Amino acid sequence: MPHDSTIPVSDLIRSRVRDVPDFPKPGIVFKDITPLLGDREAFGAAVRQLTEPFRDAGVDRVLGLEARGFIFGAPVALALGAGFVPARKPGKLPSETLGQAYDLEYGTATVEIHSDAIPRGGRVLVVDDVLATGGTGRAAVDLVRRAGGTVVGFSVLMELSVLAGREKLSDVELHTLLSV
Ligand code: AMP
């Protein structure tokens, strides 16, 4: 059903993100984007808004972070006339990889891309669904730079402002659709 066009797009997007308390573990409020994905108007609006500020930024590649960054990053790439680069958890990419480790609350995690995924000097937009502590985004930005690319921005659906992830990305043009 088409939504009431008097409702601001940000409210439409916000209304399609479901809070799931205590998932995947107690104390975490998981931001479930599946209602948004199922609503073509809200999904389309989200992709358009993630894309908009970077239309004229000469983006060569959109890098999407596994896994929900793939869902948003791929249509953003097509909208920008750019290619898509999946950034994956270790051991998933079949060819030679470049990895970047980052700290979690307990332990570390790593993101990987294929070593040849970014052309030298290529202009890269990073896309994800949620910016929480900023560790994943920071690692992605560092990885792109180590691979020889230029980060033109980081476009993310939702920022969990209490976790102050944007402080870790102060050297990047950060675009968030919602701050919650
Ligand atoms: P961080 O590295 O802390 O910024 O976490 C960002 C990554 O974890 C993103 O790829 C998100 O998809 C995921 N994430 C972190 N917190 C949440 C949350 N509350 N709900 C959904 N996804 C989350």
C-alpha cells in the first residue's frame, strides 16, 4: 500500500526499522531492517537517500559491509554507475585478500576484500546499515586506503548516537539517514 505522501521520508524509514530487544544477546537492541526491505517505497527511499549526496562524487566502487551492507550497497552502486565490492568476514573470499583487524568489546574481528578489488586511486563509497561503535566502519576505511583507494564517504542508514561511532570516522564524510 502506498504510504501517505505527507509523512516525511525519514519517518517512513524510521517506522520500518524494528527494535528487537536482547538479540543476539541480552542487553543488545537489534535494529531489524527486514520490514524496511519488504516495503518497496521505504527500501527505495532509503537507497535514494544513501546515494544522493554522492551523485556527483565520481564514485568508482561502492564497498558494502557483510552482510546488510551488501543489500544497500549493491543498489547504491548501480544508482551511481559504480561497481560493487563486498567486504567479508575472514575466509569467505576465494582469491588473494587484504584484511584489516579491529577491536571488539571482547576480542577482535577482521574484514577482508580481494586484493585487486579497488583500482589504484579508485574513489570508494562505503555503505552499511548500522553505525554502532564505528569499529567496522573504521576498519573498512583503513582497508580501502591500504588498498590504494580514496574514501569519498561513508553512507549508513542509521547511527546509534549513544555509541559515538562517528568520532572514529572524523576524517570521513559521514552521511546517516537516521540518528537514534
Ligand atoms: P560497529 O562496528 O560497532 O559500528 O558495528 C557495526 C556493525 O554491526 C554493522 O555492520 C551493523 O550491521 C552491526 N550492528 C551493530 N550494532 C547493531 C544493532 N544494534 N542492530 C543491528 N546491527 C548492528
